[in-house]
Amino acid sequence: LIEQAGYYFLSRPRRFGKSLLLDTLHQLFEAKEPLFRGLFIHDKWDWSRPRPVIRLGFGSGVMNGRELLDQNIHEQLNEQAVRLGVPLVNQTIGGRFAELIRRTHELYGERVAVLIDEYDKPILDNITNAPVATELREGLKNLYSVLKDADPHLCFCLLTGVSKFSKVSLFSGLNNLRDITLSRQYSAICGYTEQDVDTVFAPELAGLNREQIKTWYNGYNWGGEAVYNPFDVLLLLQEREFRAYWFESATPTFLVKMLAERGFFTPQLDRLESPLNLLGRFDVDDISTEALLFQTGYLTIRRKE
């Protein structure tokens, strides 16, 4: 992923390891070699060449208006500027973000990696209130649109989130953004594979029925290898009891509300057929039920025809 460089987008349900993926990339780019001793990538990385990272995220807190969102973005830009030792002069969000990227490149002599976590959470938190959700979408578009013209200063860019908003609505102008959500090559980039469970977690499996582990938790598929939900597996190994840990950990209230409003008949879910374009159709005023259930983790791909 890194060697190909470019701009990437990855959608996965909550508690699937998206933030950990970004943390891993962050530490790699900053060449924190001790963290990777004994791991696969250790002898494949140039530890003598650290590169600066700008890390933004919207996972914490609820922003129910444009003013709160803009304030949050300013605070994050300030924090990143202080961490990187870069003074900011501009006043607008777009101007400050562009300035942060450009000056960081100039200061470190290396192009910058930009990592953005939970890029869509402010919108999802308000998705049942269309005017507010639209307002927040425009605020985020204002931030993300900067990435297009910052290309000479960037070596890598990855945005992650739960939902996959249409490029037109949120990434206007960022036409070089590659969506790897349904890419077979990256289907197992988050979550545990069969091999992970059998090797990495082998010491923890004693006393647990291996086939039962597979039956309960190996259900997710994005067009390639099926993976286990990490949240479920780790809690199973800790509690030693089979339960629907991920499901019990909090179903989004907006999802329940929208399914109730649409009168969706959930017993039919295991026989659902959907055109591919429906899985990607997601916007404040145009959310298909299939896309909503798939992107939030309640549906997976059984097969493609």
C-alpha cells in the first residue's frame, strides 16, 4: 500500500482495527524501529528515513453543528502544528491545513503522510437530522478538499471510516482517491485471518472449540479472504465464553431509528441480493438500506455473481 503511494480510502465497521491500522502506519513513517522488532516488516523497511505525519481524527466527542466542528478542526490543526514544530499564520481551516502540510514538508525535507481516522463520524452522529448532517458534510469537504492541491507535498494519504460517502458529496475534486474497501488485495487488511488465529493466538486456544470459534466469528468478507472480527476474538480469549460481543457493544441509534422508519423486515436479511452500486450509494439525502447495513457491519458479502 505504501510503496504504491497515492490517496486511499478504506471503509470498515466500528471496532475492526481501523485506528490501529493508522497507528501502525504512523509509527512506520516516523521510523519507530523498536516497536517492530521481531515482526514481518522489520527487515523490509528503511528505518534511517523518518517521514513526518499529520494525524487527524473525529472519533471522540459529538459535534452537532458546524461551529463545533470548525472549532474541533482548528484545535486538531493547532495540536499537530505544535507537535511538528510548525508555526501557522493563516486563519481559515483550508488555509491552515494547506499551510501545515506545506511548511511541514519544507521543515523536514520529506513529503508528508496524512492519516485521517473516523473521517465521517460527525456526519453519522447527526445522520437523522438532514440539515445538520449536510452542514457538517460541507465543513468536512472544506477540510478534505485541501488534499487535492497539496499533492506535491504528500507521500501518502489514507482516510478511514465506517461509511462510504459518495466522492461527489464529500471528496469533490479529489478525483485521485482510490477506494480499497472492496479490493480483493486489501480484504484482510483489518481483522484476523484463519492463519492469524491458528498461529498468533495458538497459545490461547486450549479449551476452546476451534470450529465453534469459526462458526461464531469468521463471518466478514469484503470480496476476498473472510476475516474474524478482532473485538469478538479478543473478548472470547479473555472471557472464554461464546457471546455476540461486537453486537452487544452498542448498536448505533441512527441505524435502529432508520430501520424502524423504513419498516425494514430483518428476517429477510440472510437472503438479500443487492446490485454492487447500492453498496456504495451513501449520502445524507440518499442512503440505501443495504448500504447502511453493509457499511455498519450487519451485512457481509456471501458471494458475488
